[in-house]
Amino acid sequence: MACSAKLRPQDTPVDRARFVHDHLAPNLFRGVAGPETQDAQNVAWRISPEPFALAPATVAKLHTIGADLLKLYRAVNRLYFMSVRGTAPEFIHRYLDLGKPEHIVRLERQNRFKSEVPGLIRPDIILTDDGMIASELDSIPGGMGFVGAMGAMYCELGFDQVGEYDGITKGFARMAQSLSGKEQPVVAIVVSHESEDYRGEMAWLAENLRASGLAIAVAVLPEQIVFTEEALVIDTPEGRRRVDVLYRNFELFDLLNVPKQELMLYAARHKRVAMTPPPKAFLEEKLTFALLHNSGLHALWRAELGEDAFSRLLALLPQTWVLDPNPLPPQAVVEGLSVHGLPVRSWSELFALSKSERQFVVKPSGFSPLAWGSRGVYIANDLTHDEWMAVIEGGLATFDKTPQVLQRYHKARRVNVDYLDVAANAVRTLDGRVRLCPYYFVAGDDAILSGVLATVVPADKRLIHGMSEAVMAPCTQSERGY
């Protein structure tokens, strides 16, 4: 559905960017930067006069990626339980359970959640000169309320958005409807104190779900959930309601710090509420990329994914290795990794790489406060030799508690995007590099592309993430796009 608003002839790029800047709801995306960088409107990033333009071929590929990633999540889920049963290699579940306390492992293996996968999928996609690379996968992402609110602003200026201007609201509603089997489900978006940065955008989303008539939704603190023997209950503007869907906006590594988490999980286990994403920490591990690239598992992956999706995912997900300190047999090598043309037999051989040869990233795999938001990420060719050695040795040392992965680094392509210089009240052009974050909501067998966030940072930045210097905007489709 297209936006009904039309651009006025007198609207200049400055007018359009200023309109978005001045009318955007406050406190939408507090994680972008600290409060000291935010102005009165709480806009901590650079505003563009229009959405970021993507070529039709790029948008078509994003639709395909969503379907492939849903297959991947389901395949990882099946292979994990096959591994637990002994019908797939044991190291699959051993790797995926690394660093998890016993109560988390017990929880994720419960029959109630056995077939469930996240209701929301968001990859971080780097546009490179050679195509697309998904450097991360997230099932509890920030930004969806931000994308929805920005899309609504640009809609008022007459711009369409990939996934429709209200696609985030509609996509979330379809996901909740699918999980609950109800046309107008009651949804509790539970935002923990540890996830406080996202409360503003979750409140925006809940308000728009109610306004759409597609769901009765509220964003609540965990302690605002009321437990009865029959159900979970929340207070809504429409009165007290029984919860059909609980959207979990808190991380499992924080679980024991979340008030009433035992009651929420009890209700989910006994089918009194549908919880998404399900409490399955093994679905949130970056080392899944390493399992996909392990040739010893390729026959299993092909059987689960099909040849076409498997081939596309191999190209989409970067080569990744688990920093496992266990010694290799004398005849073994680290598959796909070489130093000066020779296969690697010991991680210490990586120390010999020069800065220009270190096209790698090291980061925690998951189940850690350092495993999201670019925390704990080291770009290898930014490090001195001693720092590089320390990062590898540190990653090996934390294997049992916080496994680390070594991942092939892919540089984002250069793009140009206009933005509002607020102080000068003028539009400038940023020479930068871009990351795309598409939001897919799962309804049955469909992964619905409901919006795409573009983050463009100055070209000299090595990591692409929300920051005060970034231009952040939803995406539109255009023949002149990237």
C-alpha cells in the first residue's frame, strides 16, 4: 500500500528533513548515543530528507533472504535436537550449549518449546562491492519501533517504504495473530530494566498496534505482569486483559535478574501464553555460522535446507570459525583458514599475519552482555601485533564460558546520502558505508519483510552501528537505489 500524502512543490530537502526532525516521537532509539549528544527532540543521529533508496533487485534479494533465514533457524533447531538424541554429531549441541548454565539448557530443551523458532528475524546485512554479507543475526533486535515511526514521518512527506509505511505494525500484528490464532490478540511487550533503552520504541509500537485495531498491546515492565492460575494478565487502556502473546524484550543471559520470569516461563510452558522469541539460547549463537561452513555437516544442511537455500546461505553468511583451544590431531587442519598459503594447524600461527592480511573480526558468540550492539568486537587489522595476539589468546581462554568466533571481515561499499546539518540548517552529503537491517516477522511459513533500516556511517568508520554521526533512515525502492 502506498502512502497517500503528496510532496508539495515548495518542499525543499531542508524542509523535509526538518519536518522529520521536528515531528519524530522522542526517546525512540536511546541506544544510538548518550543523552549528552541528544537535542531537545532526542534525535541522536543524522536525519535524511528522504528514505534510503534500494534498487528493485536489492529488495527482491532481501525477500529471498527472509525465507532462507527462517529455514536456517528451523534447520538449526532440528539439528540441535538431533545432536542431543545422538542422530547428528555430538559437537553440534556441545558447541551451542557452551557457557550456558544448567537451568538455561534444561529450559531450551523442554518439549513445550521444541519446535518453536523466533517470531522476528533481523540480520545485519553489509552491502559490499560483491553483494551482501549478513554479519549478524538477531531475534530480539532494537530498532523496529524506530523504523515504524520514521516510516510514518516519511509517509507524511509522500515517500513509500519497503514493507509499507506501516509494515512494522502490520508485520508484528500478523506474527502475533499467527502465534495466538486470534484476529485481535492481546500482546504484552515485556521490556526489562536492562533493556530500558528500547522502551520508547516498544511503547510507540504498542500504541500503534492498538490504533490499528489489529491487536490490544501494551509495553510493560516485568513486574507489571499479573499471574493467575489460569493466565497472565495485564492492564490495558481497554481494561484488564488476559495475555495471548508475550513478546520477550529481554535477554536470556539476564533471565535471573528479570522479575517474575519464573511465572512468565511457567505460563509459557503450560500453554497459557505464547512467548516469542522462545527461551532457546542456542538459537542466538553466532557460531551457527561456523557450523554452516563446516564441510563435515554439509550433507545434513543440504537435507534440511535444500540445495538452493543452502548455497545462498553459504554465500550470505561469512566464513566463521570457533576459537576452540582443544589441540588438533597431527594430521588435522583448521578448514578454510591459511597463513601465507599454508593451512592452519594451530591458532598461534595466526600471530604471523601482518595487519593487511588480518581480514578478520573476533567477537563473542552469544549468551553474553558483550554479544550485541558491537560490544566485544575486535577488527583484527585495527590491532597492533601484541593486541592481536592478546585477542586470540583471550578468545581461546574464554572458550568454556564465553566462546568466541573468528569471522571473515567484509568491507561495506561506499555510498552517498544526504542529511540535515541542524546547526547550519542546510543539507550536506555524507560519503559513507551502509548496513541494512531488514525486519522479518514470522507468520506460519512466511517471513514477512516489514521494513528495512539503513545505517550509513562515515567512510572511515570500521564498525557500522547507530551513532551520532550516522545517517539512519528507513528504506524505499527506487531504480536509482543501491
